[in-house]
Amino acid sequence: MTPRPSVGRGELQSGSVSDTVAGPALGGFTDCPEFALRLASRLMPSILRYAATGVLIVVSISASVAWPAPVVVETPALSPDEQKTKFKLPPGFEIQLVASEPDIGKPMNLSFDARGRLWVTHSLEYPFPTAGEGVQPRDLNQDQITDHAPRDHLSYFESIGPDGRGKGLVHFAEGLNIPIGQIPLVDSHQETAALGYSIPSLRLYQRSSETGLAETSQVLFTGFGNVDTHGMCNSFTRAFDGWVYACHGFRNTSHIARPGGDPLLSLNSGNTIRFRPDGSDLEQFTKGQVNPFGMTFDTWGNLYNADCHSMPVTQLIRGATYQSFGKPDEGLGFGPNMIDHNHGSTGICGVAWYDAPQFPEEFRDCLYICNPVNGQVHRDKLVWTGASPKVSSQPEFITCDDGWFRPVDVKLGPDGALYIADFYNAIIGHYEAPLQHPLRDRTHARIWRVVYTGDKGGAAPGELADLTTRSDAELAAALGDPNFALRTLATNLLVDRYSPPISRIAGERPDVDREPVLKELEGVLQGGPSRADHVVHAAWAWARLLPPSRAGAADLLSALARHQEPIVRAHVARIAGATEQPQLVELRGPLLAALLKDSDPRVRRTAVESLALHPDATTLPLLLDTYVSTEEGDSHLQYAIRVALRARLLKDGTSAEELAAMAAPRQYVLAGVAPAVNPMSASQAEWLRDLVIRTAASESEGPQGEWRQWIKPAARYSEGAEFVTLQGALVKASGDNLSDHLANARAALSGRQAGGLAVPPTLTVWAERLALQFLAEASAYRDQWTYLPLPGARPAKSPFGMQPRAREGKRGRTPLLSSFPGGEQATGINRSAPFEILPKFSFWLAGHNGRPPGADSRQNLVRLVDARTGECLREAFPPRNDVAQLVEWDLSEFAGRSGAIEIVDAHTGDAFAWIAAGRFSRDQLNPPAQDSGATAVGLIKDFRLASLVPRLDPLLLSENRSLRTHAATALVALEPDARTSTLLLWADDSDLPASLQSRLWEAVRTRDAASVVATLRDLLIGAATDRQRKVAESLVSDRAGADLLLSLAEEGRLSLVLLQQPGLKFRLAALNAPELTARAEELTKSLPAPDLALALLIAKRKSDFDPGKCSTDNGKAAFTKRCAVCHQIGTEGAKVGPQLDGVGIRGVDRLLEDILDPNRNVDAAFRSSAIALSDGRILTGLKRGEDGADLIFANSEGKEFRIPSADIDEMKLSPTSLMPGNFGELIPPEEMADILAWLLTQRPAGK
């Protein structure tokens, strides 16, 4: 890289924020009031489009209605001095300004070098990169690439004054393109160099002896993805072992390589890596997570990072896979969590471990975590169960009444202060607001220092010493400094003096006599009592400096393995795993075997992690012994052992006979790891298959029935006669239990799908028999319960369905007949078939009769009636509780009579208005735990049971509506046709005239195209808007359906406005039929802009919103009913769409926008995909994960569906959300207001 001309020290190249923020699209609007800016940024494209056609548009919106603003601070930026007055810290702490604009741009990552200098990457460009080599095309409409020269920097401060102010700012490397990760490499007072990331490469920057600025740069690794500039490659952190650890950012796909070389590592969204500072090695450390940003080690050598959208902080286990968006766990399950909440925000970045004497004892040994969304710095203490940490969150360490405070990184300084990078901005969200939002700031920036000035046991900041001026002996002494950051700097400096990374990059291997420094370090290790931390750092420096042969090296490490302090023994285990010194390598096996039996679980865990790196034949029994003796709840140690066992099994070397000879509990542990062993050796597959067969045949069913998880890998690695034998054992073990048959057959299918393998004929036959049995069960059960409308009410769809509910005093959940699934405003009676009354009768009852603690309306109830006369014999009212209570009746006086149970829902409220009953003492009253018809359909679809089509056709004429619908759904799945499947939108419509209903089912049965189209035309007469939208979305699944969609729109049977919906337009384009797209454009060219209508709707809903008239209880219930199927708040709801913890901070405007116009600002992680199948269909879904050769998606109702990858021709990411865009029509204004009021209460503490 040729450096750009220096702009000198302490000043940034000038650049107007309006050059890159406002842009030409806003023109003169840049001087408008804030509302006009927002309105212009949203509506200008539409206004210009219609102005060009001569159409006059007049928009009148009350100035009191602000344009919807996501996490946008409405107050202006403050000066640093003004902002400083807004901070709140614990007593005795003081915050000091280190630097601010105009000296620095937006700060990204902080670090310190061995000369005590604070380094920072900072940006004027973020979030838009400038054009250049390796900059990838943007894939979001709101994103862009600028065309000016890059203006970003990697800089350092020569010193920090007593008041915290940085002095002597040097812009070391200039002309960078959104730099983030960086770490200085300083091995002498004369040498200054740094590793830094700037799109698209990780480079070594070296300074000129004349200017002090970076004169040369050399690419070590390149190929980092950058379509999203969130995190890219960040948080460079150098560890005890000298490697640099880093995070890989959100949404990017990277193929990391050396210049001109083949890819060394491919990553997608999330993941952590490590590399040697000389670029000689690059490794993946963990998989998963979403947007990790921020790393820190604790004194035990445990690595933590911060992340968005998964968990705020994670203690990383090497080789683990952590939860992410749409990624599998690879068979081991996801790595364990250490926190059960998200600190009130889904956006967390920056984490530091504090170990220094400057803060009082209470504030030491804590994690400090940045929360830029809420403008807070959290403090978490750790509570340990064995080797597993759990967060105990303390009162917030820093809050700020200035909403622009955006802490993104935090570092412990060698002076004992905490340094915080403040991205100071009105907007922090990358997707929560348009990237071109006029209030997104580019010029303000702050770095803060937090010091303790009180008198409760802390101390003033220490010296930011220049360690490079110290002798080896002085550095060896500094390895025992009470400040963890300083100890780490001294450790790496001492090693780098004798093995400089910069020299190694240049191919030089300086021959320097290490004997004096080794003796100095051995003096610390062999001498009298020293701080354990001193011994730890001396041991690492000594081990890294060892020559290939040194007398007594093995004896010294063995002695340290017996040190009285467990932290020393733990680091000895880490050294044994990391070392390449031949004498220590020879010692590794027996030393780690001994440490596996250590009394401290943290030592055992480090020994396990080292053994995972070096699996051999001796490790298997040792690891299994450790696993079975591990304390319950020690999740991190258990997972680490599973990682090590996987490594051991992948290395193979153990015969099936040896595995089978192990004690059963140990075999069960290994079998639990088997799903992660891919490929599996023939001997392992033989052993696992036999274990499944033996366990299935026994009554114990393995460890709590977990043996069914082993079926998947066993089926994957069994062929021919082996598979037939396995299947026979599973069939036999299932006996007469259909649920067991179903679970076992599906597990076997999943194993075949995971390997992309054909379904064996015997498995298909098994599935066919099961499907027929479930269809027969559904048919036989049709008369057990009958839905009736309330007296005087018109017929409607039954709200009753099976729903799992907890029972008081019982474990787990049990299915009950509930009116909740159909919506709480729905009513009706579910009446059982007649039965003979016995003297004793019992059941479980849950539900409500209005909002507690208000009056009980007694409208919902369960009653026993005389089946002949209708006389009410007994009744029970719901307990006003979600947890079911046991009801017991003495019916001796009615014994022998014919009775019926009626579950009555007569409450029309929109919350606390449901009832559920079940587990009746008369078995004939209990519906199957699962919907037999739906189960049969699932089998037919998933196993592709085309042979059952002749058996399904007669069911379409059944009087059982549910069975009829299930049969039709199965037929459409086997013979896909968008037009036929669209008819099924009316399958459960009880208001449909009998003649039209008959035509519908006849059209489905014959699948005659003319009949289907004619019936659909008649069904659309008078169809409501929501029904029309569903028809359009269904028809656009294939070309024939799309052609019919346009014809219906041309005839006026479907609204032309539907053709403007972004999601439908995208799917239409995905059909690759230009003539259809052209027809749609011609039909809609004269329609007004849909975004204008939405703007007016949002403005209207806001102007009508009065929190004082809203019910947050009703709002919570409405959210649960309408939104929780996809969104989670706290622990309630599903994780299909974004988590919404702390969502209230967004304010009324943004929440209305999110609900009413979900396609406006779509988080890239939640963009739906249009999936073009080989049969010509187009499906839409949000990718949720992978299962072998299959992809898993979720539809707009939050339900998952599976597609074999072999069936996918093309998959395109849509710019739209999966969330329906017509909630303005579906949700009544009053209910919308209640939802809004409740969401506004979901705010972080103190906000």
C-alpha cells in the first residue's frame, strides 16, 4: 500500500458530514426542520416519480406528528464538557475526557502498547465504505459505496495526562477504509508497528524512522467480507500464548487467504478466529454467534466475547458452536450460556475483565460490558458452579442522561483505569434506521477514562509506563504486577524481544542469546513464594522462549503442575496443550492425565481443552471418567469434554468391540457425541447401530430416553441389510405405540436427510403404514367432540384445539382442549359424544372469566349434561389461572345415566377470555395428543408418499371437514399447484354456501384447471382485503398461479394495490417471467405510491394514540396472540423474528413504523428469501437452519418447513420482512393502541 500524504499529528482531514449523509437526493432539504428531513428522506422518491408524470400531490400532515424515528435521539449533540455532566457513576468514580472531535473520528477499537500508548481505530466513513479493491457490492437498497478517497485512521496518543486528556495524537496509518480490529506490535523503544484491519485485509503497518508514521504496510490476510460494515474483523486481543484472537462480524461471508493464495478459512456471520501475529497460522476458534464485537481474557485464561442478538456475553469454549441465525449446532448442541438475560438490549459490544488495584475490591474481578443501544456500561460478577460461570449482574456501572452516549469498546489500561470508546451518535442501530438517515452523525466522537478518586479501598491511576525501557530483569518483575493489562503487555514484550513478530514476517530469525532471560524466568518459577499471577505469566514467557532442548524443562513444568495454587496448575495445562517444545510435548500426555484428576474443576477443564487439541488412544477412558464424575450443573466442563470426545472419535482408532466393552453409562456419553462425528468410521457406525438396537430392546431406554437422539447418526451410516436390521429393531421397540413409531421413523428419516441420502424402501413402507393408521385414527375420532355455536349465534369456525398446559403439582405440560388457539373473542360449545356416567369423574381445568382481580363473569365453564334431556348435572368454572387445576366430581346420584361434557366459551373479551379442559377420567373423551390428520399429512409430505394419492381422493368427500382439509393439503404437497392450494384458503369457511363448498371440494378432487379457476373466481366475490392478500400470496407461488393472479386483478376481483406489495413484487420477479412482471407494472403504473398511504396511516395512528386510555394488560394479551408466534420478549415467545427486549426505547413513532410498515427498515438477519424450486414453484421463508442436506425455513406464521437442497434451483434474499404488511387492516385501532402502550413499557432499567 502506498501511504497517502500525511495530514500531520492531531488533526483529521476535513470533510463535511453533508457530503456523505445528505447526498444529492435531499438537495435543499438539508436546511429543513427535522421533520421535513425525515419526510423528505422517505417520500421524495415517490413525489419525484409522480411529479414527473404531471400529477400534483399535496401532502398535509400535522407538524406535531414526527416522522417515525427508530432509536433516534431527538436532542442535539452536546459538547464533551456538557456531556460529562450527564454521566452517573458509583460514588468515588470520576469520568474524564481523553479525546473528542475534531481530533478523532468515530472510535471503533481501543488497545495499549508496551510504551503505554493508547491506540484507536476511528472512522469518518462508517457505515459506507469508499470504492476500492476488495470492496464488495452492497446488497441493501439503503446501502452505498462512496467514491472519494478513504479518510479513516489508526492513531495513538503519546501519553495520557493526569486529567485524562490524551496528548501527542499521532495518526499512524491513514487513508484506511472503515478500520476496526487493531493491535500494536512494539518490541523495542525504537520500533512501532501495528496489525490492523481495513477493508478487505488485515495488514502489518510499520513506521518510518523519520516521520513516525506508517511508511509501509503488508497484507497478512485478505478476503474478509464487507457487505455489512458492522463488525467485519474486530477486537484483536493478544493472549498468554502470544496468538491474536479476533471476532468475525455480522452477515459477511469471508474466504480468508494470504495474498494470492487459496482460502485458508471460510466464515459466515459470526465466528471467532485466532492467528499468530507474524501471519504464520490462522485458525477458527469457535463457530456461531451473530455479530460478536469485543473480547477479553480473565486471569485464568478464559476468553469472553460480547455479541448482539444471541447472548450479551459468552465464555468461549474452543471448538464450540454457539446459537446464531439459521445455523446448525453440528451435533453437540449449542455451547452453554453464562447469562439468562440480555441486559435489556439486543445490541451489545465491548467487554473487559478488570483485575487491578485502582478500583475498590467490590469492582474488581468483574466484566464490564458496553451497551450502545441503551447508553450504559454494565458490571457483571461471576458465580461459579465447578468450571462454569454464571453472571450475577450488579447495578449499572455507567449511565448517561445524554442519549448520544454510545459505548462500543472498553479496555483496562495499564494505569488501572477503564477506557471507553464512545461512538457518540443520535443513531446507533445499523438497520433500525435508514443508513442515509439525515440524523445519523459522522463527526462527533469521544474516548473516556474512568478512574477512582474515592476513599473506599481503591487508588489513583498508576503510571502508563514505557516498558520498552526496562531490562529483562525489570520486565520479569513486572510479570507480577497487580495490573492484569500490564502483566500481559510485559509477557508479550519479553517474548517479542527475542522472537520479534515483525522480523518473522520479514523472514528473519535473529539469533539472540536467550539464556539470561530464561534463567531470570526460572528464578521466578523456582524461587520462593511469589504471587500466583507472577508465576503464571513467568511460566508462559518461559515456555514460549524455550529452545528445542533445555535441561530440566520437563521437570520444571512437572513441578509447576503440582503448585499449590489451582490457577497455576490450570495454566500449566494450557501450556502443555499449546507448546511445541519437544521435551514438553513428550511430557504432555502424562501431565494432562494427572491434571484431569485435579481437585479443582477449573484445572480439569483446562486439561480437557488441551487434550481436545491432541487426541490419542489413551484419552478416551480418561475423558469418560471425568465426564461421569463432573458435578451436575457444570455445563462448561461437560461441553468441553464433549468437544474433546468428538475430536477423539474423529481420530478413530477404537474398534467396535472395544467401544461395546465399556460400561453402559460411558457408552451413553459417547453416543450423545455421535451426531457430531462426521464422517463416522465403519467401526463406530457398527458400535452405535448395535447400541441403538440393544437399548431399544431394553426397558431402560438408555439415559432418560435420550437414545432416540442416536437414531439419526445410526441411520445415516447404515446401508442395505444394516439399515433393515436397525429399522426392524425400532419397529419392534415401538410396539403398539403410534407416537413411538412416529418418533423413531422421523429420526431415521432425519439421519438420511442429514447425509443427503436416499430413503430406503423399507422406511418408505413403514411411513406409508403409519400415515394410513393416523388417517384411520383421524377418521374414527370424528364423532367424539362436536362444535356448536352459542344459542342464537351464527355458525362459525370452532376456536377449540389442543394446547399444552402446565398442571398444578405435575411436571411438564399436558395437551388440553382449549378455546385459546382460535382467538379469545371467539365463542362456542365443544360437546362430547354421550357416555355412561360413572360414580367418580375428574378432569383438569384452566382458563379465565375476565381479567383478575375483577369480577368473575362465570360465562366460561365446563358442565356435565344429561345427554337426553340437556339437564345440567354439574358445572365447574375455570380457576382464573393459566395452570390447570384438578376438578373431581362425585356423580354417584347420576351413575348409569347417559351424559355429555360441554366446554363452553361464552366470553367475548379479547383477553382473559379462554377455557381449557382435558385429561378426563373417561379415556374416550381424551383426544389424541396430536392431530392425527395433520400427522398423516406431515408423513405424506416429508416422505413423499405418492403411492397414497388414491387413498386420499375419497377422503375429500368425507363429512369430517378437518379430515377433508388434511387430505387436500397432502394432495397439494404431492402434486403442487398454486391455484389448487389457493382454494384451500376457504376449506374451513363455515359461511360458505353449500353449493359453492361442494364445487370447491370437487375442484380439489379432480384438480381440473378450468374448474379450479372458475371456482376461485366465484369465491373471490365480496372477499375481504385480508383474504385477497392471502390469495395473491398463494397464487404467486408458480407461473400458472401468477398468471391467474394478474387476470383476476385485471377483472377487478383482486385489488390492484396488492401488486404493489414489495414481497409479492419480489416473488413475481423471482419467477423469471418478464411478461408477468410487465403486466403487473402496467396494471399499477397509475396507482398512488403505497409509502404515502402508509405515512398517512402511521400519522393517523399516532395522532389518535392516548396512553391514558390504553390497557397495557390488554396490550400484552394481544401481543401474545398476534406477535409472540415470531417474537420473544424475555423468555416468552418464539425466536423467529428479532427479539424485542427493551423495544420501548424506540418510542411511539418507530414502533408504529415497525408494526404498520415492517418492510421499511429490515434487519438483514431477518430478510426473507424467495426459493425457486426445480418444479417451478416459488416459496418464501426466513432461513432458520440446516439439517444435513436440508434447509429449514419459517413462514409468516412462524411455522417451520423443510426443503431438500437438491430441490432448490436458486435462492434470493428479499429486501422484505417475513412479517405481514397489513397489520393496519388486521388489528383494530383500539387493540393497536393497547399493544403500543404495552410495548412502550418494555424499556431497560433507568430508561
